[in-house]
Amino acid sequence: MTFAQRLTAPGWYRAALGTALMFAFGGALVVGVRALYGWDPLFNWDAIITVGALIAAPFGYLVGIGCFDYWFYWASGRPTRPEDHSGHGARSWKDYFRVNTDHKVIGIQYIVTTMFFFIAGGLMAMLMRAELAQPGTQFVDPNTFNGLFSVHASLMIFLFIIPVFAGIANFVIPLMIGAPDMAFPRLNALSFWMLPIAGVMMLASFFVEGGAFATGWTAYAPLSTETPLGQQFFTVGVQFAGASSIATALNFLVTIITMRAPGMTFWRMPLLVWANFTTSLLVVIATPFIAGSQFFVLLDRSLGTHFFTPGAGGDVLMYQHVFWFYSHPAVYIMMLPGFGIISEVISTNARKPVFGYRMMAFSLVAIVILGFTVWAHHMFVSGMFSWLRVPMMITTMLIAVPTGIKIFSWLATLWRGVIHLRTPMLFALGFITMFTLGGISGIMLAVVPFDIHVSDTYFIVAHIHYVLFGGSVFTIFAGIYHWFPKMTGRMYDETLGKLHFWLSFIFFNLTFGPMHLVGIDGMPRRVADYAEQYATWNAIISISAFIFGASFLIFLYNMIASWRHGPAAAANPWRAHSIEWQVSSPPPIFNFDEIPTVVGGPYEYGTPGAVHAVFKEKAPAQVPAPAGGGGAPPPTE
Amino acid sequence: MLLAALAASLLVALVVAQGAFADAFTPESGGSQQADDIDTLYKITLYVAIVIFLIVEGTLIWSLTRHRHRRGGPEAAQIRGNTPLELGWTVGAALILVVLTVITFVYLDDIKNPPPSGPDGLASQAQFASLDQPNPPAGGGQTLNIVVSGRQYVWRYDYPGDEPLYSFYEMVVPTGTTVTLDVKAADVIHSWWIPKLGGKVDGVPGHVNKTWFKIPRGREGVYRGQCAELCGANHADMRAEVRAVTPEEFTSWADRTRTDIQQAGQDLAKQRERRLREGETD
Ligand SMILES: [Cu+2]
Ligand SMILES: [Cu+2]
């Protein structure tokens, strides 16, 4: 290929060209407008970076890499490439670095990319713990420290937990429901390629004048409307992450509603499908609110509007209402897919149907609905109407009921099962323990007076990490170990997996457990320096945190080494019943040579001969089977 | 072996995470009735929480020990659900939460509304009293109202009265007196918090938020705290201090400070005048 051809064909060369061109265009627009108005200085770098680098350049990159080629061809009436799926599947590692419409490739792209940001965010956490190991300032100045925890949280939430679940679901869900791909494969690719934009922006904010955005991931106005340029990188970055996640959620909704295999009624769907269905509902309804809140900030900063200027008719508290109207449901966006993973893992490894299947599905729906009624529990000290505290406290308590149902049902699933303690199962059980603790501290936080005491202290830091690390991230580990054989066609190393679990379980608790204590004792969060009285605990926490962080290296080594040299995986190493395990590992490029027919519930482990789905060529006598809750009678030979 | 390890680490988890719930680590109390109430409420919630956690972990560990996979062991029981049990724990969980809510309710009123000043307080000295409370104390009586305003990165306290009386960083209050606070902010959001005095409340630009505390006589001393809402680069250094003194000492402090402020004001005015005059002669 000549250089000119490279520059016009979709790929990284054209992406670089597009980025540069669009940056130049955005910059010229700013300079042109300023020249017309006769403003001084002509080159306002804040404005040029905002319009050129943050808003225009990403579109240049997206077009250049090739996300829009098909649509452009189609819209301009030129012949589109025929639907031969030539962009489908990955034949070499290089295929992962270009636009691909195969849901399995996109799933892995998501998981690997998000792992990169997970490592970046984790390293920031390590740096923070180094700073906090003793009182006073040692490694970073206060402003950098504020930048570190802000970027840490933003990366973990928007670039790791939310999208890595999208990645796992991308790989697994179409296989699980017996579909050849997602409903909108090109939209799926676009969703993925928008994601790194957000992450790169957040990381890049460290290099601009004034440092990274330092207002926390919550970016409360009016602080966020007054801080230096770095804030802009968060405000705009979130838009790309949000657009990516809304598009994916729409895709999941349509896929799950319209592309289930024959016989797969809603009550025969594995709970992971239910979980992603409900999560997608949450994403589609809630995410526009954070997009809105950040657009308000952007407009206040760049165009001089007064959404959050009290003197000019703006209201500062409005930001918090809009922000939390997304960000509380976001906690469930980060939780429900994990619930789904845990149901699959526990049922498979206990060889039992999920206890109370229908209640498990209903409780997911209940969480979706209740999740929208509790946002103001984050504002108990902000001075909103005090009458509003009581209803918010009640709904916050209420939402613990469906969550409790799920925990009890998992326990009942374990009860009298035959438990195989493989790595994913260990992570699932660790999840139950830690999530219960996180849930309990959540209920304590619902108690208004106690909340007023501990809000903005390390108790909150402990709570959020019990929910999002002990909760979400443990389910992510469980999911990755569980589907690793399916994704890569190779087995991971069980010994290393178990070592990873025990180290992270023990040192997670040693890191975040004591934070409850220092929080109740009054140590505020988001500070680089603290009083002498908290020094001992903080030293212990920091040491545990380093070991905890190092335990991740075992996971990383296990994944990389096993992916390259691990023993080949059988199609169904866990003897699971859901459809993705009925095809080869890794699955064929088009998933199924023949679309499967679903004939029963997904968890009939103990019923001899029961199957979830059949493929025509080897179809046994079809038994009319009841729904997921009902189970299948043993087939007559 | 694995099981022993699991049990051991669960124990560690219990000790560490639940250590948070040990009596030694309850919220600070002893400064103000309000903080004591929070402490009581916390303990009630805590005991409920411990019971729930023990049930969950008990079931988990029991299942792990009794139902581990063994060669030739029993088959997994195919239990798909149990409606009475499912209904039972739904209703049970809801009931526990209803009880917690009701208990919180009972305490909430007590925590929200300021009590009257004690007879040994500053109540008789009308000079400091403020009657502009939205919820006047149930028993009548008078309170000291201080306007607290946060700005990056210092707290300012304005006392009532015709002649200006204010201070920065250190708030001086009389014991035995209900002190009500109007919390404001000049630039960004700050949060007023002295842990021993309970009641954290944000200072939000454009809003006035209220809180109160009352330090009983005999508990004179210095109570420290710091801003609890991220407010910019030096947020960690935005500290506050409440110095509680006897009402008598308070009165003399107030008189002294008023005079100082007046003196400083006069000095400033003189200086300005002088500069103006010198400017004219130039
Ligand atoms: Cu919330
Ligand atoms: Cu502050």
C-alpha cells in the first residue's frame, strides 16, 4: 500500500490525519470568530483546546479509523460493501486494532482496553496511598493529589466498571440468547471506538496548564465552573463515555428483545441476560442526565451561561440533583451486570438451579424502578428541603429489600448444592461477603443522622469500595475467569487464580476495612494531609493497599500467559447449560452453524438429561419443558 | 486446609471490617446531645447489621463445609424455590427496615430542633440572643446565632449585635448555651463540621443552611474540625476550631474583640485620612 492509499483507507493513518485536520478546523473556527469580533488575544488556547482538541478532533479520529465508512457510502448513494461480513472476526492480533463488527472481537476489545484504564487508575490509587502513608505532604502537592483521586474515580467508573461489563456482555449475551451477533453491529463498533476518547482525555488532563481536573468525579458546581482548563477534559470526556454507553445499551435492548433464539422466552433467559436487559434500561434512562449536568458546566465555563451562578439566577443545588439523578442509578449500572454474572457462576459451580429464578428477575426490575427514587440521599448535608430527607431515607431502605432477596437467594442456591470451589466461584463467594458488608454500611448511611456524621469521610470511601470493588470488581474477576476459556479457547491457571483471589480478598479487607474506623473517627476524604491521630491506621492501610495492588499482577500474568500458552479449553469445561457453552471455544466466527432452539430453563443441572437448548442436527426427542422456574422433566428415551 | 483458610480470612474480615462496629470506634460523642443521639442511633443500626451479617456468613460457611464437592458425595438437591421462604425473607427484610426507619424518625426530631439554652447559659444576656430561628426551641429561651461563612480557604464567623463582632478560623462560644449557625459560602461549596459537635452542614453559595450545637457547662475547651466538602487545592488545610468558654469569659472576650475591631477600624480610617491628606499635599 502506498502512503496515499494508507491515508485514505480506514485505519490508524487516516485516524491521525482526521484528528489533525479536525483539530486545525476547530482551532481555525475559534481564531476566525475571535478575529471577526475583534477579541484579544486572538489565540485563546483554552478555547482552541476546547473546540479543536476536545470537541472537533475526536470526530476526525472516529471518521478516520473507519467507524462511519459504511454509513457515508450508503448516505451518498455509493455502493456499500456487500454484507459479506468481511470485517467480521479476528484472524490475527492486528484485527483487534481496527474497526470490527464482530461482537466477540468487540467484547475482547472492550475488556482489554478497559483493563488498561483499570491499571492506570490503580497506579493512581497506589500513588495516593503512598502520599497518605504518613501525614504531611511527601510525593505530590495538594492540587495534584486532588487531580489523582478525581481521575482515579472517573477512570474506574466511566472507563472500567461500566464498559468492562459492556465488554463481557458483548461477548457473552448474543451467544447466550442464540443470536449470530448484536442487532446493530456497526453501532456496536462505534460505541467501542468512542470509549478510548474519554479515557485518553481524562489522562491527558494531567498535562495541561493547571493540572488535571481536581473536583472529584462528582465535579460539583460552582467549583467545577471555576477551576482551570483540566476540568474541561472531564466535562467533555464524560460525553463520549456516556454516548458510548447509551448506544451500547440501546443495542443490548434491541438485541435481547428481538434476537432471542426460538423458544427462548423471557422466563427462560439466563439471569445474566436479565441483568443486562435491566442495566440497559437504567443506562438509557439515566445517562442523559449526567450528559446534561456536564453540558451545563461546559456552557457555564465556555459560553458564560449562568446555570450555577447564584447571583445571576442560577442554582448551585440544581447541579447536585441532576448529577445524582444519574449517579445513583449509575451505582446499579455498575452492580446489576455483576449480579447476573454471580447467578451464572454460583448456579454452575453449585450444580443447582438458581433459587427463586423469577424473584431474582423481578428484584432486578424492582431495583431499576427504585433506583430512580433515592438520588437525594447523597445530599443530606447539602441543605436541600429537609422534608425531602425522610422520603429519600425510606426509599433507600426499601431498595435494600430486592438486594437482600438476591443475596438470600444466592445463599439458598448454595444450600445443599455440590460446590466446586474454582476461581470464579471463590470470587463469587467473596463478592457475597463483601457486598453484604457494603450493603450494610449502605443501610447505615440511609439513617440520616448517621449519614450527616460520616458523609465526606473515609467511611464513604470504605463503603464505595466495598460496593464497587468488593462488589462490582470481584464479579468482573469472576466473570473473566468464568468465560476466559470461551473467549480465548484456553484454560487459565487455577492455582494462580486461587492465589489471586486469596491475596486480593485478604488485602482488600485490610485496606478498606480500617477506613470505616478512621471515617467514623472523623477523617475527611479527599485530603492529601491529615491529623496525626489517624497516622497509624493510614500506614497500615497503605501497606495493605500496596500488597492488594500487587495481587493484580498475578491476575495479569495469569491472563497473558494463559492466553498465549495455556492448555486448550474444551467447549464446555464447567458443564454449564447455557448456549454459549454448547459451541466450540472460542466460538466459530458466526457463532452458530445452525440457530439453536431453546427447550427449557438454563439451570437444570440436577435433572438427568435436561438441556437448555438443542441444535437441529443432534436434536434429541423434544420434550415440552416448563419455564426457567419450572424445570424440565427427565426425557423419555 | 482451604476451608480453614477461608474461615480464618473470614474471621479477619469480620474483625477488621466489623471492627468498625466495635464500641471503641463509634462516632465521637460527649460534646453535644446531638452527637450522643447519633451515637445511639448508630449502635442500634450496628447491632441489626451484625446479626444480618452473621446470618449471611453463617449460611455461606455452613454450605461450604457441608456441601463441598466430594467424589461419590450426594447429588445436588434440585430446589428451585420455596414461596413461603421467599415471601418470608422479603417481608422480614422490609420489617427490619421499617423498624430502623421508625427509630430514626424518633431521633430525627430531637436532632433537628435546637433545645433551649440552659439556665446557666447566656440566656439572660439579650445582647447575644437571636430570635430569628425558623424553629424556635420548644421551651422558649434564647440562643446565640452566629453566621458562618466559608470562602477558599477560611471560615469567618459573624456574631449578632449592633457593633461589628467577627472572627476567623476560631469560633468562641459560651457553654450552656444553644448556638445556632447560619452556614453560608461566598465562592464554592464548603462544609462546616466539628466532629464532636455533630451536625455537618454544607455552606452553599446562594443558600443559607442551619445547624446548631450546645456545649454543656463544664465541657469548656477546644473542639477541632475541618471543611468536609472538596473546595479547591487547599481544601485539606481549611480547618476550623470552636473554643468553648464560660458565658462570663465569653462576654469579656466579646467586649474585648469588639473594642479591638473598632480600634482597628478607627486606625484604618485614620491611616486612610492621613494618606488622603498627604496625597493632597503632594
Ligand atoms: Cu446513591
Ligand atoms: Cu473544603
